[in-house]
Amino acid sequence: MIISASRRTDIPRFHSDWFLNRVRAGYVDVRNPLFPGQVSRYSLSPTIVDGIVFWTKDPAPLLGRLDELAAYNCYFQFTLTPYGRDIEPGLPDKRQIVATFKELSSRIGPRRVIWRFDPLLVNRAYSIDDHLRAFAALADELEGCTERVVISFVDNHHSDARSVYAALGTASVSHDQQQRLAGGIAASARDHGMTVATCAETVDLKRFGIERGRCVDGRLLEELGACRLSRLKGRYEALPKDKAQRRECLCTESIDIGWPNTCAHGCRYCYATTGEAALRRNLAQCDPAGTLLCGAFDPAVDKLTDHRGTGDARDRSFKFATDELFPDL
């Protein structure tokens, strides 16, 4: 089983106490976002969890507690963009975030820290040339601290009558703009020993050496853990794409343990925060001692399915040493 922590919120920044409490307890409860009355309970035992993917813009609260995760194979998707507080109002100074990035890399190694330079948008405040200069400067700072960069182009979405494009004063990034951004970023990344991949994009950028990527990447977890993760017990069959994600997403199946409207960064492009009222309501319901990230399990109205020891299609995979069944891999 792979844990995604989390596409829906910044667990390292805002909910690290809750997460580490769940690690100590050995299980976590997850509410179904489509059918909120359904709650699933999953084991967090290191013998069951094949990997943890953290998504964060500021993992500083977790840095001093990484030893509590020593039993787990994990890596971080770390977003670091050129945007100011006009777009990312809740973040600390970017110099501080760069320092946090470097410290995290020094503790767990550059292969386990993936730099997200996304989403890319173009408006009056942020031109293509601005992005390329900012990327080059950050790449110079982060050289040796990461090996992979993820990019994507901003998408519009509407939540509670909120348009991301309107909030950012932008429109979709045109094909020509995508090509110019990708070409410049790829060239600069190569100069600093980094490769680039896209997140949930269909545009063909192979001529720049940019492939379509997997943010939750079972193959990377195999490399980091010196193992093979198979959906079958008797022979190797790679873990499948996560069908719960949009069609363009190539991520490996995982269990996302987050909940929307629980991240206080306030980024204007965020798809997981629908409005201020929902954010305030949900943050007030986040209890570090709770089994759910947000709210509490109510046996009178909630139906609990306990997957521990039995599993479903996503939370069971089989881990093998690389020379156990597949000596030539």
C-alpha cells in the first residue's frame, strides 16, 4: 500500500502532529469525499505500507521529527515557485523555504526530495521570462539538493463560483507559451543536474527531454527501497494507475489520507480549497488526536470498513527483494 499525504492538504506543514500520532497508533481513518458517510480504516504498519509520498510547500514542522519515519520508505513532492504573496499569501519568505528544502535534502538525500515548480501561469505580474529567470536562480540554489523537477500548467476550475483564472488574472497557457517555458526550464535543469517531468499534462514535450511523470511513483519507491512492488503475490506485475485520479494523471494507485479545505496556505490556484468559510469550518474540526484528519467518526451515522489485515484493491501490494523472484531486474 502506498500512502499519499496528501494531494488535498499540506500535512507536513499543518498536520504533522496528527500524522505522527496516527503512525504511533498504527492506523488511520479516511472519509470518502464522494460519500462522506463511508469511512475506511487502513493500517499504517511499516509491514503494510510500501511507501509514503508527502506533498508540501513547507515541511519545516516535520524536519526535527524525521526519525519517527525511519521505518518507512518515503519521498517528498516539495512545491517551490517564484510567486509572491499575491498568489501564495500564507507562505513564509521564499529564502526560508529554500533553506528548508536544503535541510530536508541533507537529511534524507536529494533523490527523496522532488522539486515542484508548478503550476505555471502567465499574467501581467509573471511573464515567461520572469519564470525562466526565477527557475534558473532557484536551480542554482538547489543544485545537488534534488534530481527531479515537476512542472504543470495552471488549469481553471470552479468551486463555490470561484474561477482560478479570474482569481489569478490569467487564462490558459497557450501551446506556444508551454513550449517556451518547457524548453527554457529543461535547459536550465540539465545545467544543474536535474531532469524534468510533467504532472497530468498531455502536451508532448519529449523534444526537450521532458516526459509525462508520476507524482505518486511506484517505480521510484522500488528504486529507493531496493525492492519490487507487485499487485500479484506469485509474480511481478507493476502496480496500476490510480483510477481515482483524472485521466491525464499517471500516478500509481495510493490511499490519500487528506481532506479538502484543511490547508491554510491560501494559494490562489488551489483546487482543494473551495472557499474561506469551508476552510475555517474544517480547520476548526482538525484534532491532532483524532483518527480522521478532519472531524470525528460517528458510529450513529458513519459506516466504518476496516481494511486492516484484509485489504482492498488499492491497499494491498506485495513487496519482494530485488533478487528474491526477479534476479534479472
